[in-house]
Amino acid sequence: MASAAAAVQQSAASTDFIEQPFFPNEPTGPMIKTEIPGPQSKAAIQQLDKVFDTRSLNMMANYQHSIGNYIADLDGNVLLDVYAQIASIPVGYSNPSLMLAATSPEMASAIINRPALGNFPQHDWASILETGILKVAPKGLDQVFTGTTGSDANELAYKAAFMWKRRMERGGDPNAEFTPDEISSSMNNHSPGSPALSILSFKTGFHGRLFGSLSTTRSKPIHKLDIPAFDWPQASFPHLQYPLSEHVEENAREEQRCLDETERLITTWHLPPAALIIEPIQSEGGDNHASPSFFKGLRELSRKHNILMIVDEVQTGVGATGKFWAHEHWNLSDPPDMVTFSKKAQTAGYYFGNPDLRPNKPYRQFNTWMGDPARAILFRSIIHEIERLDLVENTRRTGEYLYEGLERLSSQFPGEIENLRGRGQGTFIAWDSPRRDEVLRRAKGVGVNIGGSGERAVRLRPMLIFQRHHADILLDGMQKIFKS
Amino acid sequence: MASAAAAVQQSAASTDFIEQPFFPNEPTGPMIKTEIPGPQSKAAIQQLDKVFDTRSLNMMANYQHSIGNYIADLDGNVLLDVYAQIASIPVGYSNPSLMLAATSPEMASAIINRPALGNFPQHDWASILETGILKVAPKGLDQVFTGTTGSDANELAYKAAFMWKRRMERGGDPNAEFTPDEISSSMNNHSPGSPALSILSFKTGFHGRLFGSLSTTRSKPIHKLDIPAFDWPQASFPHLQYPLSEHVEENAREEQRCLDETERLITTWHLPPAALIIEPIQSEGGDNHASPSFFKGLRELSRKHNILMIVDEVQTGVGATGKFWAHEHWNLSDPPDMVTFSKKAQTAGYYFGNPDLRPNKPYRQFNTWMGDPARAILFRSIIHEIERLDLVENTRRTGEYLYEGLERLSSQFPGEIENLRGRGQGTFIAWDSPRRDEVLRRAKGVGVNIGGSGERAVRLRPMLIFQRHHADILLDGMQKIFKS
């Protein structure tokens, strides 16, 4: 790797810090033995296709052979993985600390004795929450409702918002009884029992694929076609121009336009919103960013009009932006009402702080499993590993280094890297590419597994153990593709 | 246990088979040391309530101390558990065979390297499916889409049904392209892209609590109040009179009435159904049964009107009715289009057979995790354990024995056991009780953990390892409560 990037890395390292590899037994680089998929993988894909849809298959992986930042396939190919199971692997494949947790008697019992947590929690559930999920709770939020996936987490948050909004409409009294009309109409899916309320989301946002969450998802038609949806409102998300420093005024005007539109929808939509939901960085929808002042504006609007603000940190949460939660970048003095999480947490749910967000009666927010203690135990170990190795700081620093390298590449190949974005957001970096799908495909040939987002963005979602020497491999690989 | 029930058991056993305990290290009976919750549990509940809603809490359990059919709490109380985590524990707490699977290197890798199955499945995913989930696929259904919970499984099935129905409306051509109007309207949640279609469900049915599944759930207002819902149709579920043998004609008329109403809704509802969904036995809604001819009638109606039939086996599936799938009791010549599962499977998803139920393009039915290999590996072990111990047959036989015992109790205490139901349905037995909540509460005092369903049913949901000697303990306990 006698590349320019490596040379820069060496000199930066000498004046900055000496980088210790987190995974001493990681491969030193990618290894490409066959085209991908190779013959073994092709045979396995053919077998799998008989019983399971494989048309979205990207690689047939062997996880027992995958280590740290490297994903292995069935043909002996080993790729640097900066997609990481759609941003879901936090601290590396086959991480030894997680392996200890996964082979503990506590984990075995959690796997085979899965409880109905709402009825029969295990004796140490409070401790598992307090030393894990709640230890990293966003500022101002000290309670959690656990779930199973990001979509599920968002829908649970929507339900909490609707129950809260109806309580407010009843004057806020937690002891107010439901009227006979509410009770009977709810069983017919009609108002007032099933209220004429909505969740406001933003264009090109993604919040999941279940019926409620999909109604708030606005990323791509392929997610939504043929599926009935609620007639809920969508506001414009700012469409910023890059580089940011050259478009300060236009971008501020654009954000104000979106705030005005949001306020108009909150006050005029025929199904009034109980909450708005927003991603700190729209991920699936194309890596769209907005400034802290935009999000502060949303917090003010939601307070002004008495609706809740839900921050969807399913993809941005757990360290990837150089903060544990991406919304910490905003420095809100008034925290969001709810923050949802999943993916790198390897479990899911929503945080909240306001006691009014506990429904007024039991069994209103409830389901059989209400999460999975096995996954909560794993998240606790992930948190310990992040702290032990200071991985949020690692991600912040590696992100800076990677961003600088991409800036240089973008000067060198301006037709290949457009609208580079994510400065100061850890490794949560993306750019637009005029030949995106070709770049992603050819990346495998240079030993890197990368994903896209939106129509034409290349999105980087490395793990939190991604270091400078991995960034060098990625930068070299990109350079090779752009040169060719 | 010198009880009448035990005496019957002895004589039955001698002419029938000698019962070998499946769990040699199980307690020989319940042990009650304190009131429930006892002092240790109360302290733990108080601690948990600070961060997690405990108002639906039933018992604070210690699963490491729970074995086989017995659940242990923090105060040393040990109860025979015939509720089993809302019907979700299949082969006993701390089952040694499952423990082997849970501590295998394969499981550890699955826990810490959770893949995005649709993009990066693990190399042995086909084998895990074929030797597990698909080995027990209902007749006629040879493919599976994996998910995470029962609600999720049902919503995935609904999405498959909507995509299928729209394809049929386009003439069935899998290569028909979406129109520009469909594409743009779908992004606004409007028809035709978000079609004006529905899922038909049945009164007092339960299919989950997410927004789509909750729109089909009609069990209790507390599940539905304040949550927006789709204006989807609900048909009456037969309200049978007991004992069945004394009400043959009325019940047949009642079932025909419900079939006629279903047909009327299919042909006239303003949002035409793409599918109907039904439970073989309505569980959460009060343990409501119907005859095989009713279900055959639904299969005929759904064929006649070109809509799909989804059978929700989330609670009835995996052996509890004395068949692996409860709908096998119907002897349909034409299988259901989809069957959903969760709970005792410890994973979730839907089975289907028709290739048309694979959407015409990738990424239409998709999400990040698409299930969990760890849970699929566990289900494979559960299936092996069920086969090794012949547990479906055990459940059929124990169910017969238990039903007879309850019939005797119901003659003895006719005011306590009304509308006893579930004959020939394994241990999936219930009855109505004029003082249901008191019976459930007092059951703990005699060492048994039981659940309710609907407004006044006592529902039995023992595990598949429930044997005659456990049935005797349950019958004795009930007798004590009824006598008091």
C-alpha cells in the first residue's frame, strides 16, 4: 500500500497518535480470489433461491470466517466492509468481547427462556436496562420501551404519541375515562376511538416498512407501491447545496422554507399531527443533511403547536457520527420527546423522559415479547466495548481523516465525487456519483463492500472499529475505480 | 396427591401407556413459600418500575431457576406454568437440548454477527431453513419469508397479499410496469399507488398491535383506543353454543350466517379485501372455536372471489392443538395461501406456496434483518425436540386426559366451568368463568400460573411437555379453588 493516502496517514499518525489495531487478528487487507459471486457462492445462491427470495442478495457470506472490518464469502474472498449489514454491525465481526457475552450462561438462558417481558420479566431486567440500554440514554430521556426492529420502534413511538395527544385533547387528565362512543367506535376503526390524527414526516425520509411506519416513509416508490397507507402529511426536507461554505445564504433560506412548510402542514392538515418524526441524517433516502438550526426550528415548532418530536436514530445512533447519538450535534436545550434506536444497538425501542408518555392504563402499549433480553444483553456488551476502546472518539477522528482523503479525491476526480457530505459527522459520509451502481459493483473488485442510498449516493457506513489504515484501503480502492 | 384425578390417571396409565417424565429433574410439584409477589419480588418490581412500565407485570421470574413446566420467582415460589409466556415456551424452561443449541459456536456466531438476510445471508441459511422452519411447513406451502414477531409476520403477509392483488388487477403479468401515476401517487400515500384495498378480519380476532395488524385486531378496546386505523371490514365469527353435541343445528346456522356476512363484505365493502385473515381458534379474543366446515366455507369463498386466505397460527401453531398446525384439523384439500407463525416457534414469518406471492421485483418485500438466524437455529432445535419426544402426540393424549378431567369438574361445579371447549384440540382448552380474574389470582395460591383470554375465559396454554401428572396437579388445584 505505497499510496499517497498511506503516506499521509503515516505522517498524520506520527504527529497525532499511534494507531493500535483494535483487531490484531484481522486480515491486513482484502483478498480477492474469484469474481463475486464465485462458483461456491453461485451454487449456494441457487439452492437458497428455491425457498427464499434471493433477488436482493448482494453477497453470500461466511460469518464464521469474517473478522473485524472484513467480511468473507464462500469462495475465500475477503472484503473490507464499509456497509456493515446496512449499518448494523457496531464493533466488528466475531468480536471477542461479544463472543464472551454470547457464550455466557446468562445469554444461554435468555435465548432458551424468552419471556413475555410485560408480564413475566426476568429478575435482572432492571439491571440489564440500567447497565446497558439506559446507560447511553440521550440526555433528558430516562425511560425505555423495548421492541424488536427499527420499524417496530417507530410504530411504538407513534402509538405513544397518539395516546399522549388524545390525553391532551381530553384536558390532560390521566384518569379521564374513555367515552362509550370512543370505546365502540375504536372497535370499528372509526373516529373518535380511532382518531383522525397523523404523524408528520419528511420527504425522502425512511422510517420503516410496516403499515404505520411505511406511511411515514417517503424514500422510494419501490418501498411503497401497492401498499395501502394513511393519508399523513409530508413536509419538504432541506435540499442543501454543496460545498456548504459557498452556499450559506441559499441553504438558510431553503431550511426556512422547509420550516414554514412544516408549520403550515401542522396547522392545516386535515388529520392533525400528534408528532413529527425526523432522522438526523436521512439515510436510506440519500444521505441528506440539515443544519442544527433547522432541527432547533423543528423543536420550537413542535413545542409551539403542542405536538411531539420523535428523532429516528435507527441508522444514525450508536456512535457512527462521532457522537453516541447524532442529535447531540444540535445542542438542543430542550431534548426531543422520543428517540428511537435499532441497527447497531442490535435491539430496538424508544427512549422517552416525560412520564405522560407512559399510557394511562396498562396493556395499551404492550405485546408478547416486548423486545428480547438476549439482544439487550448483547447491546450492553456492545456499549462496554465502545467505552473500553473509546470507539465514538475513534469514529470521530477516523471520520475526519477519511473526509479529508475524500475531499482530495473529489478535487482530483470532480466528476466522480459530487456533493461530498458528512464533515464532522464521524464516518457517516456520502457523496453523489453519476455512475453509482457501477462504482458499487466495481468496489468489490478492489476488495471493498460498499452500499448506496437514495438514487445516486454512495453511503459509507463502516463499523466503529474502522481505523485510518482501513480508510487508506478504501481511499486507494476508490482511486483505482475512478482512474479506470 | 391422593386425589380422584390422580386415581383416574393411574388406571388410565396402566391400560394405556407408562408415562415417562420428559424432565427428570423437574420439581415434583409446585412450592409456595410466600404470597406472590413476595418481598424480594416487590423490591425488584419497585426498582424496575422506575425505568419500565410494570403495571401489566404478573410475576417477576427467575428463569435460571425455572425448569420444564415450572416457573420460579425471586422468593423461592415455584409454580406449574400453564400460561407459558403467553403460549410461547414450547419444550420447557431450561430445556437441555435447547441449551446445547444455545451454547454452540453456530449460535454464538449468529448472535454476534447478525446479518441483513436479504442482502448478505449466511452460507448455511438454506440449510437452516430446510432442516428447520421448512421441515414443518404446512402442506402445500414450500417457501418462507422470515420476520421477527407475530404482528410483523401478519403485516408481511398482508403486504404480499396487496402486491398479489394489484398484480391480478393488472392482468397477472409479473412484468407489467407501474404507471407514472401509480409511482407518484404512492409517494403521496394516495390511490392508485397506495391502493384502496383492505384485509378482512373477524370480530374478536387478534392479529397484533402494529398499525396494519391492529386494524385487523378486534379483540378488546384497550388494544385499539386512540390509535388511528384503516377502515377495513370485519365479519362476525361464529358464536357457538355448548355442549356442541346439543346444539348441532343452531351452530350450523350460526356458521352459515357468518359465511354469508363474510361474502357480503367481500363483495360490497368500499375498500375491497385482498385477503381474509383468521385464527383457527381465536385466542386472545376469548378462545372462540368454529367447525372445520366453517373454515372450508371460507376457503371456498376466498377462491370464489379471488382473494387470499391467510391463516394466523401465531398462537395455535407448533403442536399445542395435537396437530403441528391447527388448520390440519380441517382437512382442507386446497391449502391456505399463507400461514403465519411466531410464539412457540421463537421466530416468526409466513409460509406460502404460490410463486405469484413472491413480489415481481426485489426490495418490495424487504427489511434490514428479515428475521434472525439465531432464532431460526433455535426453532430447528425445538423441532428436533418435538420429534424426538413425540410431543405433538403427547399433547394430543394429555389434552384428551385433561379435557375429561375438566368435564368431570364441570359436572361437579357447573357454576365454575361454563362452555368448556377444545375437545380434540390437544391442550388448547378453555372455559368461561363467572369469576375469572379471581380464579386466575387464586390459582397462584394453589401453585399454578394460568392466563385468561377475552372477557371471561380461562385459557390453558401449557407447553408441549405437559404430561398427565401435570394435568393432575392442575385439576387438583382447580378443584381446591372451586370448593373454596
